[in-house]
Amino acid sequence: SRDQQTLITLDSMVHQTSAGFFFILSMAHMGLWLRFTTQCPPTMVYHYQQSPKSFYFKLTCLILCFFPLPTAFILHPISPIKHRLALTEADAGGITQYALVACVASFFASYSYELWYMQK
């Protein structure tokens, strides 16, 4: 029914907006964390030189987030731009959204590596 389609569209818009806030705040967290690790005293366990592999992995994750981000939002299935371009679902940015999720998830998962590394 039409009411159900409207509800799905509204739910999709709320979902996309929430996801947008989540990814923007996650990327802000990533940048602030990297800044913190470069500016804290070198004797602190969080200093980037204490765990350079983790630092450069996190930096790579942050940089890679910027490549799929515009495409992920522009070509989202509910985006009006996607409908104007008449793209199919297969063309509509699913890969870029997966890449963005992978970068953010990898960044947060790398904290586990740091905890393991600190126990050594």
C-alpha cells in the first residue's frame, strides 16, 4: 500500500541521516585520535611512536574513508540524485558504502591490536 511505501521511505531517510551522522562523527573521532597520538608526550603509551604499525594503519583507514564518502551518500538507494541518473541498484554505490564501513570498522578494530600490543 501507499502508506507502507511512504513509511519505508521515511524510515530510509531517517536511517541514512543517522548513518551520515555516525560516519561523520566516526571520522572526526579518527582524526582527533590520530592528532592526540602525535601531540601527547612521547613517554605515554598512546604516543604514535609506541605503536607505529597501529598508527599508520589507522591513518590509512582515515584517508581511505574520504574516497567512498561522497559517492556513498550521492548514490544511496533513496538518494534523489540516484533516481535522476536512472542508475540500477547494482550501480548505486553499494561498494562504496561497504568500503566506508570497512574503513571505520577496521579503525575501531585496531584498538584491539593496541591492547594486545600493550600487554607485551
